[in-house]
Amino acid sequence: MKVLIYKTAEEVKAQAARRLLMSVQRTPQSVLGLATGGTMEDVYAELVKQTHRHAASWAQVTTFNLDEYWGIPIDSPASYRTYMNHHLFNHINVDLDATHIPPSEGENPDLAAAQYEARISGAGGIDLQLLGIGVNGHIGFNEPTSSLASKTRLKTLTQSTRDANRRFFDTMEQVPRYALTVGIGTIMASEECLLVATGSSKAPAVQAMIEGPLAASCPASALQMHQKVTVMLDEDAARDLELRSYYQLVHPDGQESAVSDG
Ligand code: F6R
């Protein structure tokens, strides 16, 4: 795992956007796995700026989002489809038909999940998967005790996740109880992962993910078994890391080193 620590959240987000854009520029037909949430709002704002600055084209890119709330209309202001259109897709030349987000409603969530999984495989799998992390260690909406081999499915959200996402809704009652999320096994099948975390509220989950035991109680710890993961942190999110000075020795100021230590 490559752990890159930057002084500020702004630097983290600019570097994450740079890494995503590099993928698009190097491989115009990239298949990107995308995330939502507060952290990604600034990553996408920066990505839009950098896309325009470098006149980069997204015309051939395919995207798959990690998750969508279950039980709200897809065009609801709080849906992740609305979020993605608003923060990213409306500002770049991506083909909207090539942007995939799990459905938010339907008769048969199991079938919808299997179809989403098949669509990802049909596209040849994810080249680069962008991830955030929940304060409880979730990735996507794979809440603690999720199977580390799970595929796309309906998950019940924990109270901690519903509390954290309360800010995107008018009332607590409106916060959905379920989400359709890709599984940890799906995430593990991606070629490469880029996880971004900022702020001290994420410090315990980040420490458990990187240095804790591999355990379903911290779903993000499954990434210890992935061959190619880069974690971008600001100083606050890196606060609890016991081997922090080692990560800073290997990658001073978050610089990539010549040694490709995974
Ligand atoms: C959302 C997702 C979640 C978030 C996580 C962090 O698509 O995959 O795992 O990345 O909940 O969210 P924020 O950035 O709001 O703290």
C-alpha cells in the first residue's frame, strides 16, 4: 500500500484529481470506478478545472459508481445520480450513456445488483477505482461485517452512516435505510485503487485500514490484500498512524518514490 501524506486537504484533492486525469489522458478508454460524498465534491471540482486546463477529453471514458441509495427516485436531489451529474458529468464531455450508477428503485434489487455486476465485467472491469472511507471503515456502502468477498448487493446502512449523511437530507426520516453497493470483492477485482481521506474524523478508520488487522469490522482493511492501492491523506487523517514517519520517509511530502513499493 502506498501511503502519501500531504500537509493540507486541498493538496490531497488536487493530487487525487491529477491522478484521475492522468488515467484518462494515458488511456482514453479508461473504465473508472467513482465515489460520492463530501470528500469527493472538492476532488471533482478540481478534476473539472484540470480537465479544462489541459483540454482533456472524456469522450471515450466509461464510469461505474460504487453505490446508490435504495428507495428514493433517481432524480431526487439527494440521489447519487443527481450528485454525479451536478459535480462532474455536466461539466465534462463524458457520454452520459457510458456513466453507470446502480438503480435506486425497482422490484428486484438482487437482479439489479447482478446486472450491475455483469455490466462492470462486460466493460472489462474497473481500471482505477476511486474510494472514500466512512468513519466506521466502510468503502462503498460495505458496512462493518460485510463479507470481504462480497459482490454488488443491497445493504442496510448503519446508524453511523445514516447520521453522517443526514446533512444531505432535510430530515433524518428522509435518510434512506438501504443502498445498492458494489461489493468488496468487486472493488478488489479492480486493477488499481485510489483512496482519499481528509480530516481528523477519519483518522481512526484510516489507521485501522492501513495498520490494523485484516478484519470485516473495518471493511477498508481488505485493501491490504490488493496489489495496487494508493492512499492519499492530509495530516489530520494521518494523525493516528503508528508508522507515519516511515510513510513520510518513503514518500516525503507525498511524492511518489522511484521504488515501486506496494
Ligand atoms: C460514497 C461512498 C462512501 C464515501 C464515504 C465517505 O459513494 O462510497 O464510502 O466515500 O462514506 O464519505 P464522505 O466523503 O462524505 O466522508
